Amino acid sequence: MTQLASGHTVEVLEGEELEHQERDFQGYTNGLIRLNPGRWLFPADYTKFADSLFKFKFRESDVVVMTWPKCGTTWMQEIVWTMRNNPDLDHPSASQTLFARSPFLDSDMFELPKNVPPIGDGNFFIEAFKVKCPGKDPKDGIMLQLSEAIPDPRTIKTHLPFSLLTPDLLDTAKVVYVARSPKDVVVSYLHHCRLFLLQDFTGSLDQFVQYFLDDNLAYGPYWLHMKEAWEKRDHPNMHFVFFEDIKTNTMLELHKLNKFLDTNLTEEQLQKVAHYTSFSEMKSRVEKNFVPEFVFNKQVLSNDGGFFRKGVVGDGQKRLNPEQQAKVDQWTKKHTQDFGASFKYSSCATLLRSKLC
């Protein structure tokens, strides 16, 4: 049995379980694995990069934006990068695609669709890599090597949990962790998995809810991902924030980030950041250049929207039927009560808000 540098062992999915995954997630064409302990689920190609990801050298000037998928990572990475690099909205790199200046560290494990255009024909992943990593081999990880190559101060995005990254991460760099209500996560992640051909989910909402409840979605289990971060919330280099609070109290949360990041921005600069990184602004500015359309399911894109879909609080309660909501509530209570978590589905959903503030 393969053992990774993180100490996790690799279990290859086989038989009926693999058949179900590959039937419903048609983008998973190279198989799937689990890492134990934790039962973390990933495409099989994760093993190509696992040790390099675990040994990735973070710097004191780094800020790592960490979330489980669809908890607001892209939004937060743009907020952090803008606060640190572009508070007056005049940085020359601001027009670059998001992932060229703020890479998604662990995304190389996802296999690009077969119709990816050749170099120089719209594949911005390769184009950015050619410029920033001359002489390097893309097979060793485009985003991994871009993360190494971008200049300080680096803002790096990851969906990996703490246990799969270097143990000294918080003693070296700052981490901004974003949590979100499970109901909204389910609905947003469903759209993501249907939209992106890298996953290409073709099943029903009810089936997707069950995948979530069984911790059988890529990057799962969400509760353990969050627990690992929650237990580190008091570290001076850790900022634990909630998607719902950023949406409903944007300026308050930007002031907290301003203090945590030591950016010393003025009120006027923070107002600029708030407007520049608002959902409507990011949708109009970023999405058209965010990801090439060859990675999208065009029917889903046309019918249900793109990567920036709604960005609202409470959509899970609207989309999930009462039975599905009850199941997610039961899952939440079961998996979070051991570390004291309690989500609230109000206009300002938080997790143990009183202890955080």
C-alpha cells in the first residue's frame, strides 16, 4: 500500500463504488483514490503531486486562502490579493487572469478535457506557465510550479485540508479560512460539478446530496476539513471567517482582514476593495477571462449560469426540499457536535459566532 509524505495511505477505489462515481461524474476518467486517515477523496492523479504539495515551501510573506470547494475561495482570494497588491485599483497585474497572479495550488490533479486547445490557442493555463516558468515541464504541475514562481507577496488558493499541507504552514505563513453553511455548499458545489467538465456530474440533486452526506465528494469530508481549521482558529497566523458574514457585513469583515493582514488600508481604500470585489463587479470583470469555455458544459452554462452564479446566502434552503434539508441538518449535527459547532441558517449564518468574536 502506497504511503505519502503526509503519512496518509492511498486506497484505490474499485468495484461498485468506482462504477457509481464514474457513472455520475463522467469527468473522472483516470480513477479515484482515498487517503486514510480521513477518507479524503481525490482523482487518482493527486498521487502525482501529493508529496510535492505536502512539501511545498511557504514563505513568511505568503497568505494562503483555504476553503472546502464553493465556500467563497475565489472571492476571498481576490479580496486578499487586492488588499495586498491593488488597494488603489491601479496595479498592472490586475488585468491578468486570476490564477496567473494568485494560483490554485492543488488543481493539477484534475484532468483537462480532451478538447483543450494547443499552446498559443487560448489555453491561458499554458500561456501563463510559459511566461512565468520558462524551461519547466507542465507535467510536473502547472499550478504547483506557478505557485512557486510568482513573486512576493504571494496569495495562494487551496482546497486541501491542513493535514495534507506542511505541518509548519501556520508557523510560516498566514492562512485565511472561509467556512460556509452546508446547505449552501451543497447547492453551489452541485452547480460547479455540473458546469465543469473536469467533474461533469450528470446525476440528480438527490444523488448529489447523498454523495455529500456520505463524504463521497472530491475534497471531502467537509466536516473534517472544517474541524482541522477550527481547532487552529486561535493561532495568530489564522483568520477563520464565514462566507455569510462577509456577505452581510462586508466592511466590518474587511476591517478585520485589514488588521490581520497588516495592510493598513484607509477607509477609502477599503471601500474601493469592497466595490471592486463585489459579486456583480467580479462577475462582469473576471468571469469572461476566468476559465476558457472548453472546460465548461455549455448547456449548463447557458441554462444555469457560469462560475459566478448567485453568490447569495440561503440558496440551499430554497433549492433543497424539506427531506433533503432535514438530512443535511442531521449530518451537520452529527459531525460538528464533537467540536462544538452549530450552523445557523439566518441572514447572518455563523459557526460559534460568540466564541469567534
